Amino acid sequence: MEALHGPVAALPIQFTVHEAAREPPRCVLGQVFMQSVAEAGAWLESLVNLEQRSDWPYSRVGLGPICALLARLDDPQWAQPCIHVAGSKGKGSTVLLAEAVLSASGQRVGAFTSPHLERWTERIRLGGREVDAAALVAAVAEVRPHVEALRAEQPENAPTFFDVTTAVAFVCFRAAGVDRAVLEVGLGGRLDSTNVVTPEVTCITSIELEHTDKLGGTLGAIAGEKAGILKPGVPAVVGALPAEAAEVVRARAEEIGVSLGWIGQDFGFERLGEAARDRRVRLWDADFSCEVELGVRGRHQLGNAALALACVRRVGVHSGTALAKAAREGLAAARLPGRCEIVGTAPLLMVDSAHTAASARCLAVELDEWSPDELHLVLSVSADKALAPLLDALLPRASSVTLTRAEPHRSCDPESLARSVRARAPQLALQVVPDAPRALREVLAQLAPDAAACATGSVYLAGIARRVWRAAAGGADAAD
């Protein structure tokens, strides 16, 4: 299913519900009636989405609206301890890998990530599975009258789309009685809606130039926003950062009394095999270490696994033996949809949501390891992304490229994208197919059994590609 964004009237398709999420009974709270995920989602889509509003100054963003909303809901964010993860890339993967380790240790874990690839229910996970429709609809029905009351009182300071979805996640966690939650920051950190918690551990996975119109035009400025999730006395783990960003994070930590653990210094990983399909790795943290085999592809996931394990270790509820066992079991079972995900074989079909320069370089390394004779790219990129470094990472690997538009409001015009591609790779076979599902089907129809295709450039395209290509491959996950 295509990712759903923009005004409700522009929604192109209905929400779908996964196999375990059948339509719930009618939910009633005061005068609010809500019966389906489609209805709940349409109401959420009607709220102001700051990430998509270029006309909404970032200076107007603040935590006041979500704090007011949560207070009316009896502060569900305090119902369970949590781990809080920010970063330019890798934060969603780190959240899901930490969830996998915690779940394997016997805890009931809540996880909140964004955006979704295909279904609204993907954003909230309870006990290792995406939330079912009844629980999601009940939470939205509980939150909605308080949102409407705040909108009536102060329409200029009403809760935004991400404020409300964050509150819905907290309500779901409280209702489910989770032992612990793992939260992904949506945008930045300092003013992000998730930054209303005092977590057990914070994590900054990476920092690069992204969302510069909102977060600032330098690595230092963006680091200042990410470092806004650090809390006095709360331990933090940090991935590999550029020097300028690392200095800002270090200074903020010293200012408020935070103990930082740095990847490669205080914890880290060692790859144990060189073959593309070999995902064995030794993870270490001070005097602790364990050997695991990851269930996810991509060399960059080794660092994310190290970050996830460092977060869980600092929670401090596991013995070394128990943590090693949970890491082996959880990380082997973990699956990350839309991240170097193979959804078909013969031909090889890969879906990846790389949309920054660094994530594109990570994808390029993975593609080099698979070394297909022919690689056909399907590409859609959001208009606010740095295009040149993404193209420079991916185009040299491609035999041909199909340019499309995965999201009508946020994606680059494919003809404009084509001009950028031609300027960098004038000999590369290129076609423009604006309709994303059609583009994916046309590429698949042209592929030889020993060729490969990769759909990438945005989360929106990754979601569409999963639906289209998995359906063509019979709807089942491809074998490793």
C-alpha cells in the first residue's frame, strides 16, 4: 500500500489491515464514534503534519501541545520505562533490534517507529507484533476528544499529527501493560514529540545533513537538535559521528552530566565472516561480548546491532549470560522490512528505504557484495533530500534506472530527477514512469531471471515496492 500523507481528500486508496488485525467492534468515547482503522487514519491525516509543511516555521514547533494532550490523558508516557533513539539514519533499525533483544529476554516490549511502509499498524508494536486494529482504534478514540478540545481552546497551538500519533502510542503501551518501550525520534530530537520522556537510556545513532530547512544547515546545528534528547544523569550511547557533530554532543553531555558510551571505544562489533551472506558478528561492550548471527542484511546493521545491545545492557536488568542468550536469539530472529530486504529471487528483487547520502552508500556496499550482472534501479526521492550524493552512490552500480514519483506531495518530479541523473550518467539507460506501481511492474516484466532490481530512494517507494513485488513473487517473504 502506498504511504498515506497529505489532505484527507487526496487519499488515493483505503487503509488495509494485516491478517491479525480484523476490524474491531465500534468504539465509543463521549460523542466520538470510530469503527475502523481507515476512519482512525483519516482523522489522523487531517491534522497538521509539520514534516510536510514547508510553510510552517520550525521555530513554532514546541513540546507544549503534546504535554497538554498527555496531561489530559493522565500522562501515559510514565506508565513504563523506555529507551529513546535519535539519529539521521539507523534509528528505526536500532529501535527494532533493541526490541528484538528485549523480547527474547522475556519482556513484553512496546515499540514506536515512523513512518509506516504499508499499514498504520506498523508504527506501534506490542509484544513483538504490530498493534491490532481494535487496540489502535480504541487508542485513537480515547485521544481524539482531548485533541478536539485543545484545538477549540487554542487552534494556533493545537497538537500536530506527530504529537497525536505519539500520544496514541503511549496510550497503546499503557493499555497493553508493556514492561518497557523503545521510541524512535521522528524529526530532530530537542523538539520532537517523543522528547517528553525521561528514559533509562538515550541513543544517537548518526548525524548527517538532513532536514536542513528545519534542523539547521550545519552538522553542528543538527547535532544540537539530536543532542536535545540527552537527559541529566541518563546514560547515552552514540554511533560514529563526524568530528563537528561529535564535539557538540560531547559538550552537551558534559554540560548536563551525561555519561557517553561511544561505538568503537566503549562498545562495538567485529564481523566474523567476509561473504555477502555471512552475518556472523561478535558484539562487545566493555568486558561483555557474545557472538551472534544477524537475521538482517547490510554491513551497516552491524553497528546498529551494537548500538541496540549497548542500550539494552545499560538498562541493567540482565545478567551477562541472560543478555548473551537474548542477543543470540533476538538478533537472529529480527527482520527489518524495507531495509536491504529481498522480496523475490530469480530475478533478485531488493527493497531499501535509503534516502540519505550515508544510507545510499551503505546500500551500495550491499549491492556490491551481491554483485549482480545486471542491476536495474527504481528510484524516487523526496524533494527535501540531498540528491547529488545519493545519485553518486547508486548510479555507478546500475545497468538502467527507472525514475518515478512515489508520493504526490513530497517526491521530486521524475522529469527533474531525470535531468540530474543524465547530468551524472549520460550513457545510463533511463526511463521515466511517473506512476510508481506501474514503474515497478514494468521493470519486473523486463528482468531476466539472473538479473536484479532494487527499489530505493524513499520510504514511500519502499512501501509500494514491497506490496507490488511481493504480490508478484507470491506474497511470501523471499528465502535468505
